Amino acid sequence: MPISPTRCSNAALRRATRSVGQLYDEALAPSGLRTTQYGLLATIRALGHPTMGELADAMVMDLSGLAHTLKPLTRDGYVSVVPDPQDRRARRIAVTEAGNAKLKQATPLWRAAQASFEAAFGAERAGLLRDLLHELALPDFRAAFDAPAGGRDTPDHPTG
């Protein structure tokens, strides 16, 4: 018997992410950035000059996915990727002047999307949702997920 997509946490998260991502992409379209690109630029700026590994960890991405997502931003001159002066094997990423200008253009569009999301979903619920999603992205959740099921409640075997 197949599992209903609404009973699968992963399927529900991915479906919601696609739906909300489309709304944010539409809102950011006048800037020429997609939501993933905006988020990446904002994260790089917040981190300063992260290494590829540091940025991948912050974005919860693998290095190959990060490199793929960085390509258009590098091509368009919004980020620079340079060898780390302390360790030539590592590469550091920085937002360029053009990238900062693009963020300045896109941020009001992103803020409007945030306001629309909160108006539609409710500010309190939106804050709670962000907090819960943040928890899911933490290493502690991954460790709990990877732990043997014997120490966790399951629908068939509650521990309490």
C-alpha cells in the first residue's frame, strides 16, 4: 500500500517549499534573481568571506550543489571566488560591488514577499514556522534522525 504524500514529512516539506518558492521567485523576478540566488548572496554577505565549505555548511548544501548554484552569480559578477590566502587549496567567496547593488535592488522585493507571506499565513504562525524549520536544519536534528529507532517514539512503538 503506497504512503499518501500528505503523510510523508519530506513530501509535505518539499511541496510547501516549491509552492512558497514560486511565490518568492515571482516577487523577486524584477531583480533578475531567483530566491535561491538571493538567499545565497545574503548569506555570503552575512558571513563575510566564507570558504566554500563554510558556505555549504551554512546553506546545508553539498559542495557540488553549491558550486552549481554559484555559477550564474559568478558569471554575472555578483560574487568572486578566490583562493584563500592562508590555504591555497581552499576557495573563499565574497559578494562584489555589483552583488551588493543587486542585493540592494532585490531586498525591498524580498521584504514585500515576506510581508505578503506573513499577511497570508499570520505573523505569529510564520515566526513559529521559521523556528521549527530552523530546528530541522540543525545538526542535532540530523543526529536524532540518524539515531537507532529504539530510543525514539514511532507510531508502532511509543516509548512513553
